[in-house]
Amino acid sequence: MTASPKRVVLAARPHGEPKTSDFRLEDYAMPVPGEGEVLLRTIWLSLDPYMRGRMNDAASYSEPVPVDGVMEGGTVCEVLASNNPGVAKGDIVLAHSGWQTHAVVDGKLVRKVDTGLGPISTAVGILGMPGMTAYTGLLDIGQPKEGETVVVAAASGAVGSAVGQIAMIKGARAVGIAGGKDKCDYVKNELGFAECIDHRDPDFAAKLKAACPDGIDVYFENVGGEVFEAVFPLLNFFARIPVCGLIASYSDTADSTPKWAGKLMRTVLTKRLLIRGFIVRDFANRRGDFLRDMSQWVKEGKVKYKEFVTEGLDSAPEAFMGLLKGKNFGKQLVRIGADKV
Ligand SMILES: NC(=O)c1ccc[n+]([C@@H]2O[C@H](COP(=O)([O-])OP(=O)(O)OC[C@H]3O[C@@H](n4cnc5c(N)ncnc54)[C@H](OP(=O)(O)O)[C@@H]3O)[C@@H](O)[C@H]2O)c1
């Protein structure tokens, strides 16, 4: 007999950092696909920082997860049954079916994974949403040029590691920022960034300045907070800042404006800085270019990636809370089921 399906729901809205009691693991009846729908078995669940925002009941670019609702998330799944002519039983698909072992979704909302491009987990990693975020944010907004300095934080992570490597492919000098010696060693020695500075180092700001003797031309913003404060004075004239994420403040509770916000905007004006926020789906029309280039770079070894895997759906809440504190070392994934059953 197969075990009953399991899912993780939002038990309560967190105040500040999420805690274990904000999540609940529960059983549910195996769903049955209706007309046009497919039944999915989850193989990989992607954990991503944006999920913290979905736990709040606040206006954002997407709807919040309702209390008692299934936690949202990108998945790689096997199709167990299909009532949709475009999807076949046995297909491996990319879905947004959330933190659960099985789901029924509209067949129009899944996308077949090209299993020839790499391991299927990469469909939610380097060849998926995080990789495409790095590709579009850096190339379309950052526009790095030969010899320029590109700085990115969370540099060993899913997005940041790709940003620095793409910058190097474009002839720029990549400087990473990461938490701790192991991550910095990986970024510098294995990924080939020119430098990587530990943001927890008491001399972080001075070391970042020394690592960027010609200033910063592109700052790919992943974290905000104190990291941005150290980057800010080093920005060159006409620097570009793709604002991708602000993970340092995702669990903030006070709605305060930083004291130096006025100075920031004055510098935007005088140094003619380009700061542009973006959500990866803004660049949906670049998906073909992204998959072509990134899969080629990965094959050629020009872009390396690291996965950080925890086992089983019940590990997801702990793994997610760890992601927000930098406990992950690489793209955070949860293995939900075997590739084949
Ligand atoms: N705009 C979009 O469409 C889009 C799409 C995907 C991701 N994002 C954003 O991109 C960023 C990176 O996401 P990811 O999926 O690649 O995650 P990730 O880098 O794999 O993991 C998150 C990392 O953030 C770092 N971090 C956490 N708190 C920090 C703090 N206070 N100061 C400095 N670093 C901190 C940690 O790395 P260290 O240990 O190295 O500090 C942690 O490992 C996030 O802000 C995310 O929200 C945006």
C-alpha cells in the first residue's frame, strides 16, 4: 500500500523570523484529476527566499499563502495521470505545485522538462528560475562590460553564483560577498571570482573597498541591509544596480525608512546611477535565450553550480528557515520522491 499524500501548510503567519510552529505537516486524500488536469508526484521541491514574503499578509507582487493553505513552491514532478492531451503519463514536468507529495493542477500550467539538458533538479536551479534571474537581471539591467567590476552578495547561492560567473564570461571582474570562510573559498577558488569578502568580518567594508580598487560598476543586489551600506560609497559614475532581492530584511517587522535614504537618492541623481527592481517573470520572453546560453555554459564548464539537498518533505520547514539565515551552501532543494518509482 502506498503511504497517503503529505503536505506542509502555513499554520500561522510569522512575526519576524519564521519558526517551526508556523508550519504544519498533514495527510490528505489522494487528489483526482478532472478535465484538462494532471496528477503529479513531486520529485524535487525548490525552496526560495521569496516564500518568506508569501507567508505575510501584505500587499506584494503576488498573493500571500492563506493560513492553512499549502506552502507555495516550484517543483519537478512526474505525471502519474493526465486528462490533458498536451501532457503524457510519465512526463517529467516543471510545476508550481507547492510543498506536497502529490498535486492536481491544470495541465496548461506545467512545462515539460528537457531531460537532455542536465539532471532534472537543475530545472528549478541553474537552468530554472534562479539561473534565469541571474541571467536576465545581470545582462538586461546590469549590462556588464569588459574590465568592469561586478559585485554580488549571497555569492555562493543559486542566483549569486551564476551572476558572478556570467559576469566573468562577459569579461568583467567578479567580486563576491558571502557568509563565512568556506563559502568565500568556494566562490574564489572553485568559481574563479577575483575576490570574495565575508560580510560577517568586522572589517568587511574596508576589505570590500580594497577588493574593488576601481570602484563598482554593477552591483547585483541580493541582500540589502549592511551589505548595501558598504557597497554604496564605492559605486562608480553610471553604475547599474539590478535590485533582485533584499533577503537581509525579509523578516523585518518595523516599517522604518533608513536614515540615509535621502542621501541615497541624491547619489542616484549626481552619479546617474541606474537602480531597477525586477521580478524574473518580467523577462519571460528571454527564456529561450537563457536556456540556450546557460545550458551551453554549464556543458562547457564555464558555469558551475552547487546543490544543497535535504531529504523528505518533513525537512522542508527547517531547511527553509536555514535558507533565510545562510545555512544553505548552494541551491536549496528538498528531495521529495525518487526519480522513478
Ligand atoms: N527578483 C526575482 O525575480 C528573484 C528571483 C530569485 C531570487 N531572488 C532573490 O535573490 C536573492 C538570492 O536568492 P537565492 O535563491 O539565490 O538564495 P541563496 O543565495 O541560495 O540563499 C540565500 C542566501 O542569502 C544570504 N543571506 C541571508 N541573510 C543575509 C544577510 N543578512 N546578509 C547577507 N546575506 C544574507 C545567505 O548567504 P551567505 O551565507 O553567503 O550570507 C543565504 O545562503 C534573494 O534575495 C532572493 O529573494 C529574486
